Amino acid sequence: MAIGGEIWMRWRVRLGYPVALLCLWLARPSPCTILAGAVIAMFGLALRALAAGHLRKGERLATSGPYAYTRNPLYLGSAIMAAGLLVASGAWVAAAILTMYFVLFYTAVMRREEEELRERYGAAFEAYAARVPLFWPLLTSSSGSADAARFSWAVYGANREYQAALGLLGGVALLWLRMLWRG
């Protein structure tokens, strides 16, 4: 892993918590914004869950399921979840801050991860990257491989994706408490 990649990974986590706290402090949620945001965030959570059930880390290049539409369905799902939580927050300043955070850090992280996949899978990754966009999904699947992996609940669990569901639940609960606290 390149030194620059390590810095982006380290600072993504270190700055993520203060950014989340700032967004919570700026939040002006209402029952309507929380409901609308939670519905949006559930789509992101579902995408992450589907992707995690196809991701066999270190075993094979993930190209099936949501990976047939975007090379980064986990990050796309996270972005949708974040968008939902921002709608729930009712604070557009928070949306601007979190959008800058995502663009700055996740663009660099996706590129760093691509370097690792290119080193590990070589021509197979190059062919995949030529067919499937980095982030914004295709409208139709690029897959067609008989070798495609199927969704697995065991793989979902091994990838600890349930933590995203717990995080979303915690985020919605904090916004609800923020709404009650603001009175």
C-alpha cells in the first residue's frame, strides 16, 4: 500500500467521527425529515447488504450482484445512507460538509483500493474496470459470467455488514434524540 493511501485511510476514520458530530450538532430534524431520510438510507443499507453478500475478500474479484453495475457498491450504499441521514437531519449546511468529506476521502480511497486490486488480479481487474464504472452505476448489468458468485448470508456475516445496520439505527436514534432535545 502506498504511503499516500495509508494517510487517506487513516484520516478518513479519524476525521469521520468529528464530521459526524458536527453534522449532528447542526441537525434540525423533524418527524417528517427523519422518516423521509430513514427510507432513503434503507436503500443504501440494502445495497451494502447485497454487495457484502457477494464480496469474498481475498478469494476472488467481485464482479457479480451489484458489482456488475458499479465497482464500489459498498461506498455507493454508504453515500446513499449518508444522504438519507442528511435528509433526516434537515440541515443543508451539514449536507455540504459531509459531501465535501465524502468526495475528498472516498475518491482517494477508491483509487487506492483499485491499485491493490490491479496488483492482485491484473488483467482480470483491467477487463472488469473497462466494463464497469468506478462509482455511478450502469443501468444494465455488465455481468454475464457463468462464474459469477451468488449472494451468501454467510459471506454477509463474515464481512460484518450487520454493523452498517447498527450504525444506521444509531444514527436515526441520535437524530430522534436531537429532535427531542431541541424541543
